[in-house]
Amino acid sequence: MASINLPKVPMTGTRALALVTGASSGIGFQLARRCAEEGFDLVIAADEPQIQLAARQLSSMGVRVSALQVDLATREGVDQLLAATQGRPIDALLANAGRGLGHAFLEQDFEDVAKVVNTNVLGTLYLLQRVASQMRDRAEGRILITGSIAGFMPGTYQAVYNATKAFIDSFSWALRHELKDTGVTVTCLMPGPTETAFFQRADMLDTQVGQERKADPAEVAQIGFQAMMDGDGDVVAGWKNKLQAALAHVTPSALLAEQHRKMAEPRSLRH
């Protein structure tokens, strides 16, 4: 693994601190693991009890780990997470928390729809504004936001999720340029389908994309972490995803929507 220059250590003599959301499993856990390998103390959060198991595993790597089970779809949850830092400066923010939702939009419970939007967009924006403001005031910090190549295409049978990721992919570049020359970098990680619990939670196991072979979350996390430490603007994980992202820019939206239907339509609806 390549040597990485860590953020400047605070004058208190403590290690640099990384805050990682959605860190109980999958890409988020692997991002937290990479931070621990590079000597960051950790504050990690997720909306499920498994975050405590993740904390025990990460703390065995010789860094301090604070874990919080919290609803990051709410301002209150984000405030609780920030309070868990106990006033320590956040050197790296890895905003990875996200929620998926499969099936047709008109068949979805609107509470589930709102949960996706609030987690992927509103909660993420609130966290970013709070942390990025502190980083700008200190003139240093790194931010990694987990977007998705799903944001490049209309998400037939996954419409709300794809729309939220289109928002995040776009927002990350805007924030990056607002913070230009401040000492704070913003990187957007855009993975494709990855071997995580995402598709089970989104009720998408009965789909083509849910059943196909997917990327290794550890490899995706390594690509994203390295891009963050290098200060890159964005990174698409995997050559197939890079090709798909490039094609999405020149393919008509109607064709993209139909292609996505074939990937995400539940098999029970196919004729």
C-alpha cells in the first residue's frame, strides 16, 4: 500500500480524527478500516446495532474508536454524532451513509421514500455544512462523499435512490469549488453495484442487478480513500463502471431509463 501523508496533527498531540458514517458494514466499514490503518482515531456511526461490532473490530487496530447508533436522516441524529467528537477537530469526514429503495415509485410507502431522501440528501447536507464550516475556519480538512454512478441515469424501479445520488454527485463538485483555495478538499466516490447489504435492504434481491456479481467493498473503499487523500475531485471505482459512466454522458435519457428497467425491475413483474 502506498504511503499517505496524513492531515496535520492537532497541537494537542492527539491523532488526526476521521468521522465515518454508514460504517457498520460494506464500503463504510472498509473506509473506516483504511482510516484506522493510517492512524486516524475514529468516530463511526450507523442506524443499526452492528455499529458496535464494527467498533470492536476497528479498535483492535490500535486506534481510539467511538461508535454511535443514530438516525442520520434527522438533524437531531447528526447533532448527536457531532457531539460524540467531544470538540475534537475533524480532519477527515467520510460521508457514506445512504439508503436504497427498489420497486416502482407508485408502489412505495411514502415514509420509506422520505427516509431515503432525508438520509441521502438532507441529513448528508446538514452534516457537510456543519463539518465543512469548521474545516474552512481551520483552513484544512478532507471530505469524501459517497455518490454513485446511479446518479448518471434515470433509475427506473429505483427512481428515488438514483435521483438522490444525482443530487449528491452534482453537489460534491459545487462544494469542492466553493472551498477552492481554503485548504479543504472534497472528493466524490462513485461506485457501481458493490457486494454489500444494500440490495437486501432495498428489497432488490429479485432483480438482475441484485443477483449479478458485484465489486469488493474493500477495493472500492481503497480507491475512494486514496482519492480523498490525494485531493481528487471524484473517482469512479472499477473500469466497467468508468465505461458505463462515460457512455451515460452520451446516451439519451430514454435509453438509459430502459436499460435501468432491465436491471432493476423485479422478476415477478416481467412478462
